[in-house]
Amino acid sequence: MAEGGSALILEGGGFRGIFTAGALDVMQEHGIYGFDSVWGVSAGAINAVSYKSRQIGRGMRIILAFRDDRRFMSLWSWATTGNIAGADFMYDEIQNHIDPCDDETFNTNPMRMYAVATDTVFGTPAYLPCEHFPEDVIKVRASASLPMVSNRVQIGGHLYLDGGTADSIPFAVALGLEGTSQVRGHIPAERAVVVATRERGYVKTNKTEQMYLRSHRYDGYDYYTDALASRADRYNESRRQMFELEEQGRVLVIEPPKPVEVGNTGADGQKLLELYLQGRTAAMQKLDQIREFAS
């Protein structure tokens, strides 16, 4: 298949996504919009929406404004709705009313967006095209629905959860590397900018996934439990390949400069602001390279 253009890849990580928000704000402030596609996983998909709708500062505003609101992300929300991230509050109240997405700009922007989710029956990644808002926000919700603390999201007869289980950093599919799926309507990119939410030396363990498995919530979904069990190894191998491609000049990685002290589901405001500023600094340091990759 012919290759062409560039892709922007946004890793997830819950509140760590504020690093990504900082990097994207710098890109927008400097008019860097030349990517042919953007691929977001979980919090990365949420950030991708505001980038495609060209709303500078929106990702940062939402996290800082609602980090302590129990409707946003809390055990109260999990106990009362089945979702640790309040689905109605996040994907309706905020998305459409409190800090609304510019749906018109989103829908007319020709850059393609894919929200990455995991099919809980097959344990495989699904690259869900987000073509029209507000209808397609359900695909972003599917991408960001964490295992064990979220209800599965049904779309077109499939049941989805967080995309990080199957493909945490989807540069390989965006580049059309050997062994990856062909995504309908996507021409493999020649190069990709990846905004990662872990520092360069990070190595993932399977501690969190083992907790999910011990809950027995997904017993009977053998392919999905296999994906959970193998996630850490696949994630670490994916990062190894990503940095190898960076050395070859096909990938540019923007990542935090030091270990991140912000977790998936919460942090104090000072740490969040510091991480946002780290994202801005990291993007500024590579601004010329980003511009070149996006052209």
C-alpha cells in the first residue's frame, strides 16, 4: 500500500494526559496542524478531540477545573454509576455544555481521527473513526473506559474497553508496519510524532493487570484476559520498537523528562500544573522537528 503524510499518536494515562495537553497547546499556538491523522488512546483520545477542534487550552482547563469534582472521576462515581469516570458528566455535560467542543470545526477539519479501544470478546484493538461530533463521542468514551472500574461500551454490536490493553501507542498501525491491521480509509503514514506520557526509561510491570485478572470480572472472556496478561510485555516491546524507529528518523517522540508523579485517577493541582508545563517545554524543545514531521 502506498505511504504518505504524517500521523500524530497520543498515548493515554488518565490524568497524565495533561502532559499531552501541554504539548498540543504549544503545537496549536504555533499553527502546527499538518498531520493527516491523529490516533488517541484513552486520555489521548480525549486530547485528540480538542486538537482536532482546535481549542487551545481546553484539555488543561477540563482537568484542572474538575479534578476534585466527584462527578468527573471518583470512587463515588464508580459506586453510583459503574464508571470511575462519570460518563454522562464527562461526555455530555462538559463535552456539550460546560466547556463544549467546537463540533463545527471538528467536523470540517479534514484530519482523520481514530479512537483506539479494545474489543473485550476478541481481545484485539479497534481503531474507531471519529468522523462526526457529537455522535462519535461514544467512541472516545469506549477508548477511555478503564477495565474493572468502567462498564463496557457497546458500539455496533461490539463491547469495548480502554484501548491501552490492546494497543497503548498505535504508531505501528499508523505507519502500516508489517503485521498490523489495515484500517479502512487510512493510507499508512511515512512518519509519526508520538506524545508519550511516560519518561524514556520507564518499564511497565503487570501489577495493575494482575489486579484486574484477580477480580475475575472477565472470566469467560479468554482472549481479553490473555490480552491483559500480556499487556506489560507488549507495551515494553512497543516502546523498544518506537525508540528504534526514532533512531531511523521515522518517529519523533515527545516524552516527560523525568518519572511522572501523576497517576491515572488523580493528583494534586500543583503536580498537574507542573506536568502540563513539562509538556509545553518538551514540545518547545522539539518545535522545529515537530513542524518538519507535520509538514
